[in-house]
Amino acid sequence: MIRYALTRFALLLLGLFVASVVIFLTLRVLPGDIAQLIAGVNSTPEQLAAVRERLGLDRPLPTQYLDWIGGVLRGDLGTSLLTGSRVVDQLAEKAQVTVPLGILSLLIAVLISVPLGVLSALRRGRGDGTALSVGAQTLAAVPVVWAGMMLVVVFAVWLGWLPAQGFPRAGWQEPWAALRALLLPALTIGIVEGAMLLRFVRSATLQAVGQDFVRTAAAKGLTRNTALIRHGLPVVGLSIITVLGLQVAGIIVGAVVIEQLFSLPGIGRMLVADVSARDLPKVQGELLALTAFVLIVGFVVDLVHRVIDPRQREAA
């Protein structure tokens, strides 16, 4: 197990290194001149040269990369060119919105997908099972923006139960107001991601029903549903844990769009604004942080799956 964990950790570090190189080079080939943006359209060549020298843009790309990655290793993701604020501080502030939004979205997705996915598998071939399967296929294909707009129309405009946009200025010092502000965005992401996860839960449940240990339990007098719940659901749970790691990336992508739609001051909205403003040092720090988060979640999920799955422990 220790050897496996060290191997996976080495792959994690390799993935972070590759991601940092890709992010750094991609932002450097974008059209436009950040020095021109800072100095102004009427700046002289001497002023542009001074700005490039101050920002280190006149140095070779390998030197720029090593300077940046050296700061990252010290916990410094860079500084905004436009505001002078540290990227780490900005991420910590915006994470107070994005992290609860992601947790709520994931919780809603699990609460929707697991019971309905199992029910859809157990009722396969019947009207309600078919309806659940078709509904999941339909919702999984719905754009997250369209789903958010429909939820706003229903719960904010027609019913008036939840706010359509914004987040309280006091943040989580007003917990009920903050939670109400995140419910609609979390429902939007959770429903779409839950529909995708439901299809996987249904497939995993159908596979578990066909396993020998479930059929043996049923042959000993248990009903099919009871045998599945006692002996099959743990196997389904192992598969769900793996997929949840992949769902995190989908939730992050959804958060970027949803924070724009619902005017939430989170990491996704900040990233879009920084890209528009061409604040490249801040953008590359934000992208690296998000990429690292996704890779670390995948690493942790992989280790957890290895620990709790008796088949993999025996193989190890």
C-alpha cells in the first residue's frame, strides 16, 4: 500500500508539473501585450520597455517560469498586476463562496442520484424505472445555464422563495442569507451533475444485481432487493466513490458559469474577470490552484478506494 501511495504521489507531482508548464506557456502565447495594457495606449517605447523590465517580461521564458514556480513552491501564487493583491489572499476570500457552493452541489447530486439510480435499476423494464432513466438522460444533456435560468423563473420569479442573484456583503456572518443565496446555484449544478451520476449508479446497480454473491444470497431466502441492499450496495458505493472524484471537475466548471449567472463573488467569477482584464500572473495562479485541487481530489479518492476495497487490498 505504501509503495502504491508513493507511486500515485509521484504521478500527482508529475501531473502538477505538466499542468504548470501548459498553463504558463498557454498564457504567454495569448494575443495582446500586457505591458501595453498597463502602460496605456499612448505609452512610448521607453515606457513599455521599463514596464517589461519591471515585470520580468524581458527575460527568457525558462527564467520567467523558474521564478514563478519557485514562488509557488514557497506558497506564493503571484501578485495581481492591476490591484497588487496576492493571489493566495484573493483565492482564500473567494473560496468562502465557491467551496460551500461545491459542497452543496455535490451533496444534492448524491442525494438525487443514489436513491433514484438504485430505484431505476430495480424497476428496470417498468414504467417508473423507464421514466427515471429517460429523465436522467434528458437532464444530463441540459446546459447548466439553461437549467439555472429555469430554476430562477420557478423559485425566484414565480414562487419568490429564493433570491435570484447576489451574495450578502457580510458573507457567512449572515449564515441564513448566505445559504439562501447559494441554494439556487447549488440546485442548478447538483441537478445536472446528479443526472449524470444517476446513470452511472443505475449501471453499477444492475451489475451488482448480476453478481454471484447477490444471487447466492437470494437463493438462501432473501428477496432480490434485500440481497442487493445487504451485499450489493457496498460494491456500488465503491464505484460511486471513484466517479465522485471525476464529478469534482464538472462541479468546478459548472461553478465558473453559475457564479456568473447568479452574480456570486466566487473563484469562478473572479477568474473570468481576470481573464478579461488580462491579469496574467493572477490568472495563472488561479488556474494552477484549481488544477491542483482537482488532481489532489483524484489522488485522495484513489487512495480511499484502494483502502476500503478488499479486492484491491488482497491484490496489493
